[in-house]
Amino acid sequence: MAEPSFNEQFDWHSAWRREMRLRLKVLGDWLREQQLLDDGGEERLQRLTDQLRSDKVMVAFVAEFSRGKSELINAVFFAGYGRRIMPASAGRTTMCPTELGYEAALPPCLRLLPIETRLQPQTLLEWRLVPEKWMRLDLDVNDPDQLANAMQKVSEVMHVTQDEARALGFWHDDRPWDNPPVNAGGAVEVPRWRHALINMAHPLLRQGLVVLDTPGLNAIGAEPELTVNLIPQAQAVVFILGADTGVTKSDLAIWREHLATMEGSAGSRFVVLNKIDTLWDELSSPEQIDRQIARQCADTAQTLSLEAKQVLALSAQKGLLAKVRGDTALLAESQLPRFEQLLGRQVLGARQAMLAGAIGATVARVQTEAERTLGARRREVAEQVLELESLRGKNHQVVRQMRLRVEREKAEFDRSAASVLAVRSVHVKLLRELFMLLGSASIKRELLGLSTTLREPGVKFGVRKAYARGFDNLRGVVREVQRLEREIHTMLASSFRQINTDFGFALQVAEPPTMDRFESDLDAVERSHLQYLGVGNLVQLARPEFADRLVRALLARVRSIFETALGEIELWNKSVSSQLDTQMRERRRAYGRRIDAIQRIQDAASGLERRIAEIAEQEGALDAAEQRLRMLSRDLRHDASAAVPEALPESVSA
Ligand SMILES: Nc1nc2c(ncn2[C@@H]2O[C@H](COP(=O)(O)OP(=O)(O)O)[C@@H](O)[C@H]2O)c(=O)[nH]1
Ligand SMILES: [Mg+2]
């Protein structure tokens, strides 16, 4: 059976995400209609829906120049245009990192960040928020020629003096062999642009795929943020070698800098031996050629310490050509489909499993809260039935007394709501402490030693030690956060126990979010920095602007990790406090209903037996709601996980 291509798998994945969003909406609407969704639940469902809508999957293509990154991107994603879209020709064509993606708020366009911005301290992440600094070129997606023409911009270069090239990070006196070409007048050729963002409504990009095309070693080496932030966060990194060149020294440098650190990270890496068509040779038999390709894969694998089967051999160019011409025999020979299938299975399979897990967890939480509310309602109804039954055969006087009693109880309940406020103020105080710990001032403080070491003028010693200390501090913060979480949990658990006893509530504090994931995220950041500096970039640290960029990239990444942690903690707290709100509200309503029922009986507007029957009917409605809730939630959880392939096939080299 033919396996689906990456595009087909992506379509399927998108359809699944759409369906899950729709199902969540049905669940949310029903819960809302039943008044079973508190603020915490609302937020949980909203976050999950946003995640299902806008979750991005980044595939980064990383290799030395001329290995065929852009050609492979053309072959996999853009063959439908019937021509090359990303410039791919001999020599250095992609001069700046280029991200292809889709943002609905923008027209189809190419945005380019001038290289001069490197002389300023802002991170790429920060520049993204300043649209006016980018040159924008609108694209006509229905005109492949105009599109391809516009893309040529990523190849633009300019000439600067040696000093300027040095300041921009392209000239290294200690590594002359790596320096860019110099023209007859002594001017150095450098990229015109620092980063390119392409926005187009290509079907895959619309569904959340982001493709990152990178230039060769030289151009990426000068952009620490790319190495330590962007690439490590990609869901997949494709490393490409040329069958015509084998593994060269600079290929190895890139492998070490960008891919070796991916071991144990969530993303997958793929190793592609491209241009196998250069080995196709009319004078050799197909078997001989196959053997030669297999040998090349084995050699490559050995050099990179991988197994031979972890290297995929293919021809991007013939794959593109075959797709454009509709030549199925050539397409099969190019081996491109095998790569596409693997990419789809690995990247989308892992993504879907992650989303299915999130759906399961959220639905389970929302269900628990709704069941708790239903339970509270059930108890109130049962009590009210008992109360009214006790009025059977009693006179007006007794009815009046009961009414007075209920009103007194209600007044007392309203007064004691003050004790709930007290709990809330302690809670807020502890939370504030926790938020401070995860704020930017705290990050800066904990990393002060490290950033000072990195920013010291001249050659730095003890960088590793400074990293170890800085990250130990951060891990200490995470542990302190964990301790505070426990403290909040203990405080709330004991307050809730008291409130439960006082009011007959059934409050329960959920476990706080675990910080393990954030600790391992920090470990990964530390590893990527050390790896990056270890492969020859340490000397670059001597330049203050480079060191500064590295520090800023580091702070930005740690901030984003801490912000995610904060978001989870906020959600946890919101759920806990809205639980309390919900039970208070349900109780107030019950008082209202009780007083109302007695009032009607007093007014003789309806007979006692009729009231009792009416209220007893509500029990039936609650049972029905509970059943419906169970069914909706069970089906959703089942369908979310059933769609995930049983066992993910083993990765190329995860
Ligand atoms: N023979 C052959 N040439 C290829 C193949 N893939 C790319 N090329 C050529 O290699 C050169 C560099 O490709 P390009 O995609 O620009 O490389 P990049 O710098 O890694 O993006 C171009 O001339 C491509 O046409 C391939 O599979 N076979
Ligand atoms: Mg390229």
C-alpha cells in the first residue's frame, strides 16, 4: 500500500485538528448552556482551542551552502508551482536565514531585515515586533514567476569595508579561511539582509507549518540566536550532505554546532545524503549504483556516529523535476517520497500525540469540575426536597418560621463569606512571591554573574563555570517555585477542608503543575550554548557586540521558558479559585430557590405537593446532564487518542 506523502499527512493532521476544535466547541457550548463551565474551565478550553488552531510545526533545513537545502524545500513544498520558488543554483544563493510561514493578518509578502541591525543589540525576537524596520515586498502568489523573482532578494549581497564586515560578524582575523570573498577593490561581500520572513497562504503553511531555510556555516555562525534558540526549538531539523562532496570539514562543524546537541531533545533530526543522481551513471548497472549509494550512506553514518539506516539518500533536484513533469518513475528513483513519508510520520505523529495528550488532560479536568458542580446541585436539591416534605400537613405559622430560618441561614452564609476572602488574600500573597521568582528581574539577577563574564572585554576564561553557576541558579529558582507551589497547595488544602466542614462543600485542590519540563528545557538551553561555544565560537566572544547578542538571546529564551511556566501556574490557580466561586454561587442560588419555593407556598400560588414534584424532577434533569457530560467527554477523549498511530515508527535518529 502506498504510504501517504508529507502533504497528504499534513492535510490529514489539519483535518484532525479542525475536527477536534469543533468537538471541543460542542462540549464548551453545552457546558456553558448548563452553567457548568467556570472561569478556569473557560480558560483551559480556550487555550487548548488556540493551541489546536495556531500550533506551529517548524522544520529547519540546516547545512553548508550548496548542499541542496533550498532545492529540497522546493521539491517537498513548492513543486505544485511548476518551477523553482526558492532560489537554488550553484554558489551561495540563500544568503540569509529565511522563514516561510503564514500569518492571516498580513498580505502575502516577503519581509527583510537589513543586515545593519546586527550592529544594534536587539534580538531577532525583538525585531519581529518592529515591523517598520523590515523592508516589505508584496507577493503575487498566483504568479509563480513573480514569486520566484521576489525570492531572489534573499540572495542579495552588498560590499563593505573589512572593518564593517568584522563589526557585522562576517570577518575573523583568526579564521581567514572562513572569510567571505573580497573583490579587486578590497571590499568584502556580505549578505544584504539579516533575516527574511515569507508570508504566503500555501496550504501547508496555512495549517501551521513553518519552514526555515538557512545559509551556510559562515552566515549562521554570526547569528547566535539562530543556533541557540530558533533551531533547537524546531520540531525537526534536516541536515543535508552532498553525495558529490561527502562529509567535509565545514559539514562536520555544522553537524556539531546544530545537530549533535539535539540528542534527547523533543525534535527529530534527519540526515539526508542529497544529489544521488550525480552517482547515476550509464556505464554502471543499477545494482552497482545502489551498492555505491549504500557505501556512501555507511561512510557518512560512520563519520557522524550514526547507523547507516539513519541516513536517507535522495535527489532533491530529480524529485522536483519528476513532480513538475509528473514522471512517476523518476520520482521513485529520486527517493524523495521516502523522505517525505518519514518527515510526515515523525513530525506530525509526534505533534498529534502531544495534542491528543493535551486534549485528554483538559477534557478530564473540565469534566471533574463539572461533575463537582453537578454533585453540589444534587445535594442542594435533595435537601430542598426534604425541607419541603417536612412541611406536609403543617400550618402557615410553621411555613413562616421555616422561611425566617432559611433567611437567617442565608444571612449567616453571606457574612461568613468573609472567611473565604481571607483565604484568597493569603493565596494572592503567595502567588505574588511566585510570580516575582519567574519574572524578568529575577532572571537577570540570577544570570548576572554569567552575563558579566560573557560581557567582560577580551578573551574569557571560565565561561563553562560561569554557565554552570548561572544555570544552577536558575534551577534553584525552579526548585523554589516548586516549593512555593507546595506551600500554596498545603495552605489551600487546609483552608478548603475547613470551608468544606463549615459549608458542606466538596472543594478539592488540584495538584500544582510540575516544573520538571521547565527544568529540562533549561538543561537543553545550557547544553546548546556550551555546544555552540565549544565548536570554535568561543573566540567570537572576544567581540563585545557578539557577547552582548549571545547574552540577550539567552535572556530571551529563559524568559520565554519562565513565562510558559507562569502561564501554567496561573491557570492552576485560576481553576482552584473559580472552584470556590462556583460553589459559593451554587449555594447562593440554592438559598434563592428555597426562599422562592416557600414564598410560593405562602402565597398559595402553588400547592406543596406540586412544588415537591417539580423539584424532584430536577434530580432527573441532573442525572441526564451527568450522563451527557460523561458521554461527551468520553467520546472526545477516545477519538482524540484513537486517531494517533498506535506506535510511532522509530525515528531516523531521535
Ligand atoms: N545534481 C544535483 N544537484 C542538486 C541537487 N539538489 C540541489 N542541487 C544543486 O546544487 C546547487 C545548490 O543547491 P541549493 O538548493 O541552492 O543549495 P543550498 O545552498 O543548500 O540551499 C544548485 O545548483 C542545485 O541545483 C540534486 O539532488 N542533484
Ligand atoms: Mg539555499
